[in-house]
Amino acid sequence: MRKISRRSFLSAAAVCGAAAALTACGGSSSSTAASSTASSAAASSAAADGQKYTVGICQLVEHAALDAATQGFEDALTAQFGENVTFDFQNAQNDSATCATIANGFVSAGVDLIMANATPALQAAQAATDSIPILGTSVTEYGVALGLTDFDGTVGGNVSGTSDLAPLDQQADMITEWLPEATKVGLLYCSAEANSQYQVDEVQKYLEAKGVTATQYAFSDSNDLASVCQKAADENDAVYVPTDNTCAANTGIIDGICRPAKKPVFAGEEGICSGCGVATLSISYYDLGYTTGEMAAKVLTGEADISTMPVEYTNVTKKYNKTICDDLGMTVPEGYEAIEK
């Protein structure tokens, strides 16, 4: 386990190529001033009382977006509790079974709260305990992730968190804005990630409503990513990649195939776009994690009941990858900001 001292936002933002979007939860980056003051007061009271907390963090895999979300989460809690919060950080190395092992370990250790970073981590944590509070982050659609047929924005029970979902209709609009003459788009994703399936299903629907043929190209893991990506590049005018963790961890493979083929990649998040894409609707994963940490502080101090906490969302910013756009000779539409390298 490790105690985390507060590290700067700029450091995390540089790692992630963080987005300028500083908002979360229905278009607002933080709670109102009054609720923030109340939360700080509750946390300060807990710290003054010497109450200590242990928080387990299960992160699916190391890549810029998830790393930044974890950093934001840790920073938010450290800002509230200082040295009275200890983090047990575990990286599952992109393996769902390892997520389950980690989550069960947290339960056995009796941690005060579990932060599950990415969908498989959230699924494993929910399966491991119905009593320890669980907050997800970097999770696209909680209803899909947890098999909730009646999801209305609040999970209930011992689970809540934040979502990295950028509006999927706007992502389809982005593709046709950049490539109005495109007739075929390949949707590249890992079949092991339920939220990736959800995203490509929705984007396919929106693209086909625009008269664009959208075809899904699923790979099972990183071992067959290259062959599936090559097929998608060969058969389409462009490729779309959702907020897919396996793609995010292997952007070099995608870029090495699509850029030489002159096939632009449109990405569901900035980290992927920075590695292989031309454009994205970007969110700040650092801010997403920070919001999750603020939620955690309220749960730990008893200020909020996790069973009634709605999942929080974030706004997006239009961004583009200048290097790849220049290489492909693409004209950038108005309203897009260059990703900082």
C-alpha cells in the first residue's frame, strides 16, 4: 500500500494530454460552492478527529487515460484527508480474472472503499462485495457494464461513480464533419469490452442514419488487433475507435497500420487520439478521477449515501492531432483545438 502526497494537476495533464474540458456531472465540473464547502468541512472534521481511511484502487491496465483518472482520484482524496488516507493501488494488467483477484483481496483486507478504474474492474468489484462502497471511473455506460435493464442514472446499492461517455451521436457527426464524402467507416474494438460493444453499436446506428456504411471489426485481444485493424483499414475510408482500453494500450499498432494507409482514425477519447487519431471529442480523465475522489470523500465521511448518488458525467471539447492531420493533409474544421504534446 502507499500513502499519496498531492501531486500537481499539470503533471497528470502532461501525461494524459489532458483535455481542456473541466466539467463533470451534467455540465458542471464540481459541486456548488456551498456543497464543496460542506464537503470540505466534513472531511476536515474527519481529519481533525484522526480518522484514517484505506482505499483500494483496481485499475484495469496502465495507459494515459486511466493513469490520469487514478491520479485525479488520489489527488482529490489527499486534498481532503491528507495523510489520513492510504491507497492500495493494484494494476490488473488488462486481465479480467486479475481484477477479480484484486477485488476479492480488497474485501478480505476490509478496505473502506474501492475505486474501480474501467469496466472490468467495476464488474469484478461489484461481484466481490455488496457492502463496501464502490466508485467506478472511466466507465462508459453503467447499465451495460452491470447488466441493469432499468438503469436511470443511479445504480443503487453500494455502487456509483463517473462516466467517460462522450455523446455518441456527436461522435458520428464528427466523422461526417471531417469526411463528408466518406461512404464506409470501420468500427474497431475489443470484443471482450462490453462498453466498447455498446459504443460501436450506437455509432453504427447514427452513421447508418446518415447514409454511411458502418462495419464492426472486433478483435479478441491485442494478439489479433493488427490483423483486424489491417482489414478495417483496407476496406474503409476511415476507422472509428471507441473508449476501448485495449486499443488505448496499443495505439502504436493502430497508427502503424492506418497512417501509412492514409486512413484517418477518429477516437472516443484524447489518449487514443493522441496516439493514432486525427480527431476526438475529448474529456479530461484527470478531472473525471478528481470528481470521483470528491464523491469518495462524501461517502467516507457519511455526507452522502452511495445508494442514492447518481453517476456523474463530463462535458467534451473538440480536439485534433496536428501531427497526424498534417501527415494526412487533412483540413481541420473550425472549433477544434490541437492536442498538446
